[in-house]
Amino acid sequence: MSAVILALAAGAVIGLALGALGGGGSVLAVPALIYLLGFSPVGATTASLVIVTLTSVTALVAHARDGHVRWRTGLLFSAAGIGPAMLGGALSTRIPAAVLTAAFAVVAGVAALRMLRSRPAAEGAVTVRPGRVAAAGGGLGAVTGVLGVGGGFLAVPALVNVLGLRMRNAVGTSLLVITVNSLAALATRAGTVEGLDWAVVGPFVGAAILGAWDGKRLAAKISGHTLQRIFALVLLAVAAFMLIDAAL
């Protein structure tokens, strides 16, 4: 099977995840780029940031139209993570590939378990504390920069578990966080972007953008609790696969 076909298939799945779950795109993109398309870990993390940034913008527009984006919370969350994301991006090139893979798997697994154990937030108004938002956003930004992920797979659990947002609002708001954090992390990786194989990355991005629109429509038909469990189970499976691979 050609690399372009694999890129189209993987892009469609990742776009679907971003559109429906507000995250999970990069946690799926990185292993797809490494194991299916032969990218190095450093190249895969850079390419995933490009793919996830462009796809997240598309999905963000769709969720914003339905009023599922908490702009104030998302912007504060994102602003707190910009500095740590840039610092983490600068440090990532000094970390061995096996360590990056293992760290990626552990962080994803912890987030998945937290999501499975938590209960969906109740309907109604949510009181958001700026200090808590800033702390969670800063930690997420650091992880985004080091691991080369948009952060949605961690932003959604943080927005639900730490800040108390309902799942649908967490999904929409996480897309704003992903976009800002990915751009900040990419700013420190400008030199590696030029070396990407755009004949593969281009089709990947196109398929992901189309998949994001389908994911948004799918999310409208599924309950918040079901979305939360699907998100967590996908993360747990990917984390287990990557941890086993890193140990071999």
C-alpha cells in the first residue's frame, strides 16, 4: 500500500477523532507517522503539530458555531501554556527517541484512566477559577512542547476533571487550546518543518480536515458520557501499544 493512501486513511481517522472528541489527533498522528509512514520520532512530532494545528482550526469553527467553545477559559488556559510549550519544544530535540515514546505513552495512559474514573460534569453554570486554569494550562503547554502533541488528549480531561466543564464544552474549548499550543510549539521547530515529506503530509492534512467535519456531526449524535468513555478507551489502547514498543 502506498504512503499516500496510508496518509489519507490515517488522516481521516485523526480528523474524525479531533472533530468528535476535541483531542486525540496528535496522540494518534504520532504513532501513525512513525509506524505506518516511517517518520523518525522527531519528524513525526513536528509533522503531527502541523497536521493537528490545521485540522483543529477547521473543527474549532464548527464547534464555535454551535456555542460549545468557552472562549475566556480557553484563551486563559492557552496563554498560560505558550511559554512552557516553547521551552518544551526547545528541549525535546535533546531527549532520546525511546524516552519520548515512553513518556508519551505514560502521559496518555494516565489521562485515559482519569477520564474512565471521572463522572461527566452536571448541566448548568460552571465557576472557573483563573489560578486553576493557569496552572493546568501551564502544565499542558510543557507536555505539548516536549511530546509534540496538540494537547487535546490532556486538555479534555483537564477541562472536565479540573475545571468542571461539561464534555461538549470541553471538546469545543480544547480545540482552541490545541490550536494555540501547537502554534507555540511549532515556533520552536521551524528548522525541522522544511525537512518534512510534504507529498505525504499534504494528503494527510487534507483527509484530516474532511474527517473533522464528519467528526463534528458524529459528536452531535452521541451523549457526552459516551464520548468521554470512547475518548478514554482510544487513549488507553494507544498508550499500551506505544509503551510496549518503547520497552522492546
